[in-house]
Amino acid sequence: MDQTNNSARIVTIDDLTRRQWLLRLGELVALAGVSGALPEFASAFAQGQGIDYPQLPPGLYQASQDHLVHALSSGGKNWSAPAGSETEYLQPGSSQPLQFFSEDELAVITRVFEVLLGNIDRSALSDATRWFDLWLSASKGVRTAAQQLDPLHRILAGAYYGEDSVRELETADPQAVARAGLGALHDLCLKLHGRDFPQLTVEEQTEVVIAATKAQAETSVHKFLELARTEAIRGYYTSAKGLEELDYKGNAYYTECPGCTKPT
């Protein structure tokens, strides 16, 4: 009976995470794109305000998921960044110093991610947790940059991404959510099982994660699990193994042109 109940719990948390987010990811891909012009309603607003926008020069004006996928689709090959590249590339399997979490905290995050993502490749799991650590460490700077946007850039960002998305960048504090959430997760573990998260069995950890996702939306533990789930999915499905699971058929990354193999 216990084994049956435990299996049901594992299926439940899997259904709540990877499958739903795969569908969500498909929606995002369908909506993704880069536009060189303002949407009509934004242009009308600008004209109503008497603002004369200059013609934008050619260039990349937002981070492109296509470029990220292009770089990650190398299948785990070791390569160095192109000379003069503005992007820092982390070599697969390389060690990156922690930026936000302590080693003990990262161990908790790793187990939470493992419960959320299921039985995945260990290197991909590490990539996802390291991504969460790096993303959190940069979130304060992102919020500050968003708050200091030039007014014209602020109008453009609101028109392109939506006012709610831009306002969230300006006000959200993921670092505070993570800190409060880790403490709340500790308290929930003690309440349910009398032990901290790393000391629980796999079944107990799954039970705690499910309980956290079902907690009231305004509680610290629920906010933390929602944040962790979002970034776990993002981190995993932009790793080499995650892209392979999505059966991505895009271009491979080359540090130099391989040349033509057919004789002329």
C-alpha cells in the first residue's frame, strides 16, 4: 500500500512540473521572435505624445533564445569561445564558483530540483542548479537596470513584453523569495517529519514539495517552490540533455567554418 501511494505521489509531482511546462515551453516558442518595429498601438501612443522615434540601426536588441539554443546544441563538445566574443561560454562539466547559495544550500536546491524534474542526467541536474544560483545572483542587478531604463526604452519594453512583465522586473526580488523560502522549507520539514530536508527519505521529500506547492499562494514556501520550479524547467531544457529530450534539430555550434566537403 505504501509503495502504491508513494508512486502516486511521484507521478503527481511529475505531472505538475515537466509535462505542464513542456506545453508552456511550446507556447513560448510559438510566440517568440525579434521585431525591428514598434507594435501599432505603441507607435500610436508615441505619435500621440509627440515623440519622434529615430530609425534603429541594424543589430540585436534583445537576448535571443535562438542564439542560446544554437550555442548549446553542440552536443557537449568542448570548444572555446570565438575570439572577441561578447558572450562568456561555460564549458560543459566545468566547475563554476557559487554566486548566491552556500554549498549546504545548493545541496537542498539540488534535491528539490531532482524531485521537480524526476530522474534526469546528473550533469544536466548540475547545470540547472548552477543556472538557478547564477540567475539569482544577477537578479538584483537586473532589477536595478530595469528601474533605470531610459523613458523611451521603457515605453518600448512595455509595448513589446507587456506592462506586467516589465513591472515585475522592476519590483520582483527573487533573492528575498529564495532566502525566505529556504527557511520556510526547513520549518515545513520539521513540522511534517521532525527532520531537515536533506535528512528526509525520497518519499518524504516528495511529500514536502507537494505540500509546499499546495500551500497558500502568499506563503513563503509556496512562492519559493514556484520560483524553483520555473527556473528548474528553464535550466534543464536549455542544457544539452534537455535540448536532446526536446529532440531539437537545430544547427550545431562551430568555432570555425568546417568548409565544403564536396569537390568543385
